[in-house]
Amino acid sequence: MRQICEIRKLTGGRYLVVLEDDFQFPLYGKELDHYDIREAGVLREAAETEILQELLPKRAKLCAMHFLQNSDRTEEQVRRKLRTLFYPEDIITLAVSYVKQYHYIDDVRYAANYIEYRSDSKSMRQLEQELYQKGISKEDIEAAKEQIDCPDEGIQIRNWLEKKGYSSEQADCKETERIYRFLARRGYSISAIQKEIRNFD
């Protein structure tokens, strides 16, 4: 048995149960009554086993599947979502493993789709940075790149030059520096920018 230190009210009729070792998990109000959970009381071993091995794993799996229902997500996005709902980390890992085995989560697929849908106007470096921020590993990004036709950054740079109305004949040093900074901020290398500006008519 473990001491119950605090019961904190959350949203949607849920409560956060905090135990003596700072371990915590969410339950609904009716479940507090069912398991006789009271602040300053104790959590019986049988109740803890049922909650942590049956009730919460099942609920976390359903929550993960619901989160993935209408949109593809990365593994890290699913983990972050479950953390916001206060599921314990080992239960989060269990739920993630469950949806991964049915390919509801596939970071390589996600990265490949992300690159393909945004490759018209974003450099590969920019796309990679955005994918890193979403929690996708370098290995998964490289695997995704092998599955698709990566963007031609020379074409992208020329499109940006056309869109910005850049003219190599008419642009002064200030205008050229401005377009360099604009393209560099979008992840294009200086050498690629130099090459396209030099050859741009």
C-alpha cells in the first residue's frame, strides 16, 4: 500500500492522484469512489495493480488511437499529448508501442509525406529542422529521403528570385545582400544561392 498525498482536480471530470513517492496518475471522479481513493488515505495494492496494469493502459491506447484518427502524427507528438493528460511514462510507452505495431505511428512515413507536401517552397535543411522539432530522428529523416524525390533546391531558389522580382542586371549590392539573407534564412546554402544568382537572368 502507498500513501495518497494529494488529489488534484483536472478538467473534464478527471482528478490527478499523487502518491507519496510523487508518482501520479489520472482518474475520473467515479473511479476515486470505486477504488476508495481519498486524500491522506492509502492506495490498496489490488487497486493499484488494476489501475496501472488494466485501466490506464487501455485508456491510454484508446486516447492515442483517437489522437491519430484524423491526422498522421509523430511518435513524439503522441507522447507529448499523453503527457498533457498526466499518464505515467511507462503507460505512455506501452500505448505508443501498441499503436506503432499497427503502423498508426510511422515516423519515416510521416517525414516522407511532410517533405513531399512542403518541398515546393522550403529547402531540405529547413524541412529537416522542422522535422527535428517534431521529434523525428535523423535516421528516420534519412530513411524518408531515400523513399522520395527530394526537392531541387536550384529550382526553388530560381522560383524565389522570380517571385521577388530579382534582376541580376538591375540589382545593386544592397538588394543582392537582402535576397541572400532572405534565402539563407530559408535554409539554402551560400554556395547554392551564389550559383543561382550568378546564373539567373
